[in-house]
Amino acid sequence: MSCLQSWPEPVARVQHLLDSGLLEIPECYVKKPSERPSFTEYATSDMNIPVIDLQDLFSDDNSLRQTTNNLVASACREWGFFQVVNHGISHQLMAATQEVWREFFHLPLEEKQKYANSPITYEGYGSRLGAEKGVSLDWSDYFFLHYLPISLRDEDKWPKIPVSCRELVEKYSEEVVKLGGKLMKVFSKNLGLKENYLEEAFGGKENMGACLRVNYYPKCPQPGLTLGISPHSDPGGMTLLFPDEKVSGLQVHHKNKWITVKPLPKAFIVNLGDQLQVLSNAKYRSVEHRVIVNAEKERVSLAYFYNPRGDIPIKPVEELITEDNPPLYPCMTFNEYRLYIRTRGPCGKAQVESLKSSH
Ligand code: OGA
Ligand code: NI
């Protein structure tokens, strides 16, 4: 499988473009008029994605647990996106981890450049998604790292400064991966599968993929012309996002309109990715989302991706296939699958939909 070895153009750090006092954004960040945030149609502003209290998921009472499972099932079917509260992860840990990353992005450029990434693994400090020359760029920088499988974890590639960064990432990852495992059990049960089915399909507890992408969205002098991340669905299994609680920006595409998510304090935003659409044979669907930026405030978000291990073949689950419901997607490993977005950049739901029609 071929993969570009280096970026085709010199990489500009969006955050540092601003240091020069720039008033107009460079052409490569300007979106076509039809893709600009001001052009697209919005849902009424009181609309929000569902909020689910997970407290009862951990209860001894069967019927309370079932009620929560049912809420998750309907959010998965109807939205593919929901917020969870009372999820069991300490807010202090969440806030401290987010803060340490904010400090990282505020370090001098030379320090961050030590971690500059390449399109081979994407690990490290990055500023683009899509390795082809001339792809449209988004108004954000990021840091990407692997936590699982353990064979890919390399703490030397995580920031050494701020000094508490590695330890916080370690603790945060452990907690978020645990929560992800609980949600995967709920998804498995709701799909009528054994509780451990999805986790095993992803490679098992220690071998599944879990990676963190910290997004840094600098202030933008012309927020109406660009996007922090262009529309995309997440290629993996499931994402657990800790958004910036003070600055909204995430928008979810629902019934042909964009909804701006209003983050609840202490909540995680959960969304389904393409691999769950494939495994569930489209019973669950990944959902397109994007990020808008603004002129007044920077924004930091922590996106945890819960993925199949890269080399495991993923295809619709046999138990969910019938004569009336034939498999919609071909078998493919996640390493093969994610080359598409890594080469072309965010493309809405083009990839998972094109697989369907070609099969
Ligand atoms: C992502 C993503 C949303 C956000 O990293 O894939 O969609 O709010 N992030 O930062
Ligand atoms: Ni995303």
C-alpha cells in the first residue's frame, strides 16, 4: 500500500500565521462559497444533540440499565451523535489534560517543531489532513498520538514539555478507553450481539486502536470564509470528544441542516464512525460533522478515537446479514480504509458511501 512520505508543500502552522499580524487568511484556507459556514442552512438554535445520563449504566438494577441502553440505542439510530454526562471520569482530570495541551500549543514554535509529523504515520504535531498537493487546508493545528495497541505506544513521541503532559495523557487515556469499552458493550448488546463482540472485532482490549487527536483552533480574522475542520465522518469506530466547554464550534449534519452543538459542562460528546457503519451494515451510521472558528477565542478539543487495530479485516457482522439485508460493504482493514482521508483530506461521507455503491 503506497503512502506519501512527506508533505507536498511547506507546512504553515496556523497558530503562527497569526503572529505576523495577518488580517486576511491565505487563499489555501478560503473555502468555496457553497462550503462556507455562512452559506449553509442551520437548524433552529434551540436544537441540540441528545444528552444521556450514564449513571444508571453502572446500576445493579436491570431495568434501570436497560432504560439507559435504550436511550443509547435510539441516539445511535437517530443521530449517531450524543453527549454523555455522569460518565464516571473525573472532571478535574479532563480539565487538567485539556489545560496542559493548551500550554503545549502556547510553547515557542521551535519546541513544538521537535514533534513535527509526516503523512506516513501522522503522529506528532501537524497542521494538515490530506497529503495531496493543493488540498484545501483547514484553520487548525493538532497533535496526534497512539495509546493502543501497546505496540504503537511510544511516549518518547509525546510532548516532554509541559512536564506533566505525558503523565496526564496516560491517565486520561486509561479512563477514556475504559469508558469507550463500556459504550462498545452497550452498542454490541443493542445490535443483538454478545457483549464483547465489537471490542473483539476491533482486536481485543489491548490490541484495538486508541489514539488521541488534540485539536487547536486559533482565532481567525475571517471566520466566515473558512472552517476549523471541513465536513467529514470519523473513519474509525467511535469518537469520544472533550470539547472546549467555553467555546462552541462543533457542528453536526442532521436532516440536511447544520446543528451547532452546545457543550454541557463535564460532558463527553460521543459519535459513531465509519467502521461501526460497516460492521452494523448501516444499522448505525457515521455522521458528518465540521468545526467553525471565530475571531475572538481560540478553542482546544480532545478527540479520542476508538478504532479497530489496523490490520484486522472489517466487514458487516454475519449475524446481521440476511437475504433481505445483504452485506453493503466489502471487507477492508482499517489501515487500508484510512489511507483515503489521509491522502485526500476531509471529504464528508464520500468514502463510506462510495464503498457501498461499488460493492
Ligand atoms: C475530529 C473532530 C471536532 C472538534 O477531530 O475528528 O471532528 O470539535 N473534532 O474539535
Ligand atoms: Ni471528527
